[in-house]
Amino acid sequence: MASRLLTLCRCQTNIRQISRSAARFCSTTTNNGAGPACSADQMEGETHFGFETVRESEKEERVHKVFHNVASSYDVMNDAMSAGVHRLWKDAFIQRFAPPPGTKLIDVAGGTGDIAFRFLNYMNKEHGTSSRPLDIEIPSRIQMEGFSEVQSEEDPTTSPSQNAHVTVFDINQAMLDEGKKKAERLGFTEDLSSWVCGNAECLPMDDNQFDAYTIAFGIRNVTHIEKVLTEAYRVLKPGGRFMCLEFSEVPNPVLRKIYDEYSFQVIPVMGQVIAGDWHSYQYLVESIRQFPNQETFATMIRDAGFKFVRYENLTFGVAAIHSGIKL
């Protein structure tokens, strides 16, 4: 009898822990119109963290820790690992995106601002959408358990419909903090400091709100890719565009072998030398191998409801740009 009671108590404790983990980012009650209320799954499954098999709630926590640990050296390590090529990939990403005037963008997993800054600079250069310093506009107020509470100020002399806007969204506050520092160094206005911290699987946004959704080098780190794609589809307006830049599979077996040798033998060592963190960068290279290849991921995008899905390989398939349209 005592043994059964102990087992029951342990089960109840585990259920409470799972529920708390899910509720950290997604409210289980109404959220004042900022997107649908999200609830925790009844049963927790298993997933991968690199090459490890872990509980779903554990992956979220461990990924959060990885990016908290590497936040301060994230941009430096990107340059070192790719010899600066990641900058060319992101430039190509924005060029393929080619957003029209007045685009309202949500950039998910955008903590350090690389895509957001490129987007705003592109809009200013190509369309001259603003005569004032460029800013990132956040929804006027978001109230939801586990999310930052943010507020933005509108320029009284300029109609919001005449300007491009981007909502920067990331699950890790440390990454967002680094993005704010970068914004200051680059001379962007203080409006850029109001970014949103939350979970891409449960966006606190209304349906049909954005013209475009971007996510660069972030979707492979989520627990449920399908949920992220479903949320992307939900918050996009009809005609809205989904754009994803992510590491992918090198089709050529000879080049793939060279790439694998570099990834596993060099990148973790760089992580230790530059960032003092071997394990986070070991996870990085393992997570890339766990991510679906180009065709499989394109199918997942189609299954989420997107049409005109296509992809383009960059640097022999080391990375790929995926896109789709919500009709």
C-alpha cells in the first residue's frame, strides 16, 4: 500500500513539472486577443537533443541553456565557424525575400537581430519607407504568462501603414539582450530595445497579422517543428510569405564527408577556445544532422498548409532557403 502511494505521488509530481514547463511560455487561459490560448499536451513524448534522446520538456530547457551560454559570443562564433559565409547567406536570404513596401514582418528566433537589421536596411535602401531612424515596432501591449510585457511608441507624424515593421521574437532573453546591445552599436534608435521573448510553438499574436514570417537558424532547435510551422501559417495574412534559412544536407558524398570532418573535429574545438564551451557547439553540429533534409522539410511546410513551396541550396547544401505562401 505504501509503495503504491509513493508511486502515485511521484506520478503526480511529474505531471505537475511537465505542466509548469509548458505553461512557462503558453498560457492555458484566454490571452486578451493576442493569439489562441495554448495548453500542455496530455502525454509527454521523447525527442532528440543532438544525438541524445531526451524528454520533450528537457530539450526545451537544455536548448535554452545552450543559447544562454553562447549568447555573448554567438556572433563571433558564427564568423569563426563559417569564415564569415553566414553573412553572405543572410544577405542572400533578404535578397530572395525582397519584401515590398510596408511589409509587416515577424522574425522568429531573431534574438541578435541579424535578419531584422538586414530587413530594415533593405526597406530603407530599396523603398525609402522611412525618413527617420529605422525602428522595430512591437505590438502595443502583450499580456501573457511567460512573455515579456512590451510597449511601443508610434511616430505621430508618420502613418504606420507607410512604414515597414518587424517584430523580433526569441525564446531566450540573453540572446535578445545581445541584440539590443548590437542595435545600440549600430546606431539604431531605442525603439529596438522592445523585443518579445516567447515560444515559437505558441505565438501570442492574432491570426492573419503579418505579411511575412522569417526564421533563420532557429527551427532545428525547437521541440515540435510541426507546431512552429502551424503557428507561422496562423499568424500570416492570406498571401503572406514564410521564409526559413537553415542548415541542411550536403548531397555530394565527398563534400559531405569533408563537411562532417570539419564539423565534428573543428567546430567544438573552436567553441572551447573562443567561447569556453565545447558541449554547446557539439550540440550544434549534432542538431544539424538531426534536422530533416531539404525535401523532407519542404514536405513538412506543405503539410502545414503552405503553397508554392520551394527551396534553394547555398554553399553546396550546407544551408538552404525555404519559402512558401499562405493562400
